[in-house]
Amino acid sequence: MDFDLSNEQAIWKKIVHEFAEKELRPKAREVDEKEEFNWQAARKGGPIGLMGMSIPEMYGGSNVDSISNAIAMEELGWGCGSTALAFTAHNGLGTAPIALYGTEELKKKWLPIVASGKNKLGALALTEPGAGSDIQGGVITKAEKQGDEWVINGAKMWCTNAGIAEYIITLVRTDPKGGSKSLSMILVPTDSKGLTIGPAEKKMGLRGSPAHGVTYDNVRVPLGNLVGAEGRGLQQTLSTLDAGRISIGAISVGLAQAAMDAAVNYARERKAFGQAIAEFQAIQFKLSNMAMEIELARTMIYKTAWLKDQGRPYNKEAAIAKLYATEMAERVCYDAIQIHGGYGYSREYNVERMYRDARLMTIGEGTSEIQRLVIARHVLASE
Ligand SMILES: Cc1cc2nc3c(=O)[nH]c(=O)nc-3n(C[C@H](O)[C@H](O)[C@H](O)COP(=O)(O)OP(=O)(O)OC[C@H]3O[C@@H](n4cnc5c(N)ncnc54)[C@H](O)[C@@H]3O)c2cc1C
């Protein structure tokens, strides 16, 4: 067993850490307060490969391994939760399905555009106003073939990056009879006639990562915009989400690390009863728990990413990693605020934002309840 990063991965970690420190950290509060996406981070992240992590080099991407993707997402999450979420929605959701399942024509046309960082991003719309966890039964947005086009009607909800995207990969019902082979993914350019992207949702946290409702009113796209095989949308979605869970877990580890770093600094400086609060065992125990839980979550994230890189099954591990890392991040951010006392509740201190940002992680890309269902399915199947 080898727990060391390869030389290449260690260099990558350093590059992304420095990028996060320079381009994300200083703007994290501003993007949250102004509810604006950090465009400069995308522009500068493109050339170092951060906008093409799921994209093969021949289409302009960096096509990093899963451990390197997890490393990057942790570092970006450490720098700014909002920007990290927008980047992972782009890489993992908005480009990976095209790279994995798309036709050569789609890859050549769209991937170089979004990998450069110069243009808008990619997005994936699965969730609908009436369906999130239950995608298989609940999706009612439909696509019908008319001549050489798909005609799409319906509505999506919570689509991260929709307002800053070149296209939205949209999960649609292509067989009205339903069942596991009735869904498909279709690429819809955001300038398509009949497509309306609503205003950015007013969110609790991650406010520099825009998420939108989207409506499709007789939107017409070429038949060739099908991403993957017709009827394979559910399977492609589940596989995309498995990989996405490693990234959401990694962002959570980064958020937790940032909250712990802030708590350690504060505990050393703040004095009470004549000494630094870091001297109190009650504070030390909180810091110990943080360090322990972050380490455990990171190790599980790496293990899951490693399994993925080996081409081995990792559905259960991805659910465990996501569940543990996201719930851990909430506990760590909670305690980081506690260590800051009243100041922790102030928007002048970053732990307040991290706590709000971390809250999404147990919901997006499969709620904690859904992760527990996935784990239970594996546990019961093996007994
Ligand atoms: C900031 C943000 C960004 C997002 N970005 C995207 C995006 O880019 N693309 C996209 O498609 N979606 C996105 N989502 C949507 C997100 O994936 C869904 O919110 C999530 O999957 C949960 O679906 P839901 O909100 O419909 O909740 P529901 O599915 O309605 O669930 C409500 C509650 O019931 C529980 N529940 C549901 N089914 C079961 C069950 N079988 N057993 C036990 N409990 C159950 C859930 O765990 C939850 O607690 C985003 C959401 C947010 C908030």
C-alpha cells in the first residue's frame, strides 16, 4: 500500500493551492456578498487545466486522474466554496458526460470551447421543480423527435452555472412509457430559441455560484445533440453522480480545512481568563476532533478516487466518502464558529461563510439520505 502522492500529483497540489490562495481566497467574501461568479478565476484557471479536468488533451483539456481531481477540488474548496462548486459543476457535470459518452462531433465542437476558460462554462440539468432524488420516476421534461430535430419541453431547477454556461446538458424523458431506459441526455446550447434561464436563486451560501431554474418551450436542437445512447440517460446520470460525489466530498474537506485553519489561528490569539483560549482543553478537544475527522474524510476521498482510477467499482465508497466528508464539514464549521465565540457569528469572519457554504454539500449530488440508501443496498446485498 502506498499513501504518497506521485511527484506529478504533489506538484499539481502545489500549483492548485497557490492558485486558490491567489485567485480564490482574496475574493471569496466579495463573490459571496455580491453574488457574482469569479470570472477571473475561470479565465486564469483555464491555462493551468482547471477548466478541462475531465476533458482529453486532444480537445484542449488536462484530463487529470481522479486523485488529482480530488486534490484540486479540495484546494479550490479551501479557497472559496462558491468557485469550487461552479468549477466542479462545470468539470464533473457539464463536461464529463460529453467526454465519456458524446459523439466525436459533439466533443470537437464543444469541449475545446469550454476547456479554455476564455468562454462560458458547462452545466447539467437533472433536477426539476417536482423531482430531485427520484430522477427515474420524477423527470417529466420530455424530448420528441421531429424530423432531424429533438423538440424539448419542460422545466429544470437548481441548475448550477446555467446563467454562465455555453450549453446545458439536459436530462429528458425520450420514452413516455417510462422505466430505466426512458431517459436521455441532450446538449442544449444556451442561446437556443425557447430556452429561458431564470434569475439566480437566492441561496443561503455558495452565493458566488449561480444556480437557476430553466424552462424549455419547444426548444429545437439537432438529433446529433444526444449525449450518449438514447435511453441511457439514467445510467449515465448515476455514473456521473458517483464521480461527482468524490468532488463534493473533496470540496467539503477543503472547506473544513479552511475553517479549522481559521479556528487554530483564532484560538492562539484570543485571550480569556488570562490565557489564550487554545490553552483550554475544551478548545483543544474541538481542534483534535476537527483534525481527526478531516484526515479520515480526506483518506476516504483518496481511496475512492484511487478505486475509480483503477477502473474498479466505487459506488459504495463514493457514497461513504460523500456522506462522511459533507457531514464532517458541517460539524467542523459549526465548531470553528463556536471557537470564534460571538465573532464567529459575524460576517466579518470567514467561518460564518464557510458554515453556510458547507450546508449545501449534504444536499447536492445526492442527499445524505440517498447516500445512506446506497450504502445500505451494498451492505444488505453482501449478507
Ligand atoms: C445550490 C444547489 C446547486 C444544485 N446544482 C444542481 C445542478 O447543477 N444540477 C442539478 O440537476 N441539480 C442541482 N441541484 C439539485 C440537487 O441535486 C437536489 O436538490 C437534490 O438532489 C435533492 O433533490 P430535491 O431538492 O428535489 O429534494 P427531494 O428529492 O424532494 O428530497 C427532499 C427530502 O426527502 C428526502 N428523500 C427523498 N427520497 C428519499 C428516500 N427514498 N428515502 C429517504 N429520504 C428521501 C431527501 O433526502 C430530502 O431530505 C442543486 C441544488 C442546490 C441547492
